[in-house]
Amino acid sequence: MPVAEKKTEAPKAFTPYQPAPGEEYMNEKQLAHFREILLGWKQDLMEEVDRTVRHLQEEANNFADPADRATQEEGFSLELRTRDRERKLLKKINETIDKIDEDDYGFCEACGVEIGIRRLEARPTATLCVDCKTLAELKEKQLGG
């Protein structure tokens, strides 16, 4: 029986940041807030990887029936594909933490405007503002991507 698939969404267990009036965007408090979110997300993903490894080791049966073996292999394949997506996400989380360390976090890579605290809380690894992301998705759709 496969392990329940865990979504690779940002963790929801944090208090939304409430900036003070006139507070500078991406100050130390805000950067610390996002670092905490990212580190928590990374920890959750690492724990899921450990659970998968244990599950694959515990459930590795050599079924005599080809249908049973195929079912087990399909389940393992699905888990491994999920873990591969999570591995890529871990890389992106690490890159984002590096951006925070370099004081280069929270600004759109395409146009340079603020991405926004709420968008970053929803997707802490976002690199584009909503407008640029929308434009990129429209271009991709038009090109048949």
C-alpha cells in the first residue's frame, strides 16, 4: 500500500506577517519570517523523503503473482516520481534561502518590482511578480507549451 502522497505546497503552519505602517519592504524581520517558512518547508520535505525510504524498504516484497508485483512497482514508481519533484523543490528552496542570505529576495527577476508579502507567503519560492508570471503563462500558452 503506497504512502499517502504529500503535496509540495508551502507549509500552512505560520502566522501571516503583518508589516507596520511605513515598514521597509524585505527588512530583517521580513527576511527572517520567510527564512523560517522555507526552513520549515524544507524540514517537512526531508521528513517525507525519510518516510518514503523506510516505506520502500519495508514494503519491498517479491510477489510471485505478476499482477501483484506490477501493482507494487507502479506504487513505488508513483512515490519515486513524487520524491523527484520534491527533490527539485528542495533545490529551489535552497536557492531561495541563498537569495535571502544575499539580500536579493522578494523582487521580481523580470521587472524588479516587489513581489509582495502575501504572494511570497503563498509561494515562498516565487521569483516573478503576479503581472510578469501571468504574462509568462500567457506566452507559454500561446506557444503551445
